[in-house]
Amino acid sequence: MDRKLIRSGTGWCVFVNNTILQLLEINPETDMVKYRIENHGLILSKSPNKKLG
């Protein structure tokens, strides 16, 4: 799936839709995400850490 980058302050972000969040079992209200670069690609996964407060 190709996605556009969206301007956010002085950086850029990628919009992640609900379908992808559901496939990754990520609840954006309580979960954090982990990302890493591997072989010139961005890997996004659910973090074992939770949001505080």
C-alpha cells in the first residue's frame, strides 16, 4: 500500500488507518508502537510498553 507523507510541525508523518491498527492489534488509546529500519524499510509493530496516564 502506498501512502503520502503528511506535514506535521517541522517533520513528516504517515497516517495509519484503522484496518492496519486492527491487524496489528494496536489500540491507539493505550498502546505504543515500536519502529525500526531494516533493509531500507520501516518496520512498525506493537510495543510491549503502554502509554502512561
